[in-house]
Amino acid sequence: MNLTQDMHRIEHWADTHHPVWVDFLRMALGIFLFVKGVMFIQDTEALQSIMRNSQFQWVSFGMAHYVAFAHLVGGLLIAMGLVTRIAILFQIPILVGAVFFINPQRGFYSENTELWSSIIVLILLIVFLILGSGRLSVDNLISRPERDILY
């Protein structure tokens, strides 16, 4: 089988096994990422600290902009269910970095809520990368004929 057939099989399986509550979970994930993006932009002291402590200030400057942009735009896209898988692909490297490189420095104890929230968000991103956007999404409205949307 080729990759296209495999993708269609996965999409068909995800569409037939996708309860509506999962769509609300996807929306909540997108809103959470958007809010994290806003918080990231508002925390200018942390951004300046990242820049000061980095050997490559331009790289950290670019990464800070990438994280903010990806969370803001990607969070909205995931919440609306528009190009969900592509938006998730831009989020996953950020969350992998947060889970394996940034948050573990603070320790694995239960009070490190940033680590645990990063782990949960990463797991949800992987789940929605497989499941896709679902019925309550802009992707679904675009891809379905008009008669199918109403039923």
C-alpha cells in the first residue's frame, strides 16, 4: 500500500470513531495553546532572561517569536479545526522541547505543573494528529458537500 491509501484509511477510521466530546477537547486544547501564547508574549522578563542567557541571542530571539506565533495562530487553528494536522505539526517541536529540555530542569516533582501540563498537551497533540479535526470543525465544513453538513 502507498502512503495516500494509508492516510485515507486512517482518516476514515478517525471519522467513524470520533465522538463529539473529542471535538470539544480539541477546541479546549486550541484555546489553551492560544492563551499560553498570549502569556508567553506578556512575560517580557522571562523572554529577556532567555535572550541574556543564550550564547546565540539571534537564535533565541527567533525561537521566542516562533513559539509565540505558533501558539497564537496554531491554537486558533486547532480550536477552529482548520488545517488541524498542519497546525499540530508546528506545535509538536515546541512541546517536545518543553517536555525534554526546558521543564525537566525544574525537576519531576508534583509541583512542577508546567512539566505535567506540557506532557498532557504533547499527548493530546499526538492524539489529534492521528484523529484529525472531527465533525465540529471548519475542515469538515469545507470538505463535505452541503447536504451532508445538515445531517
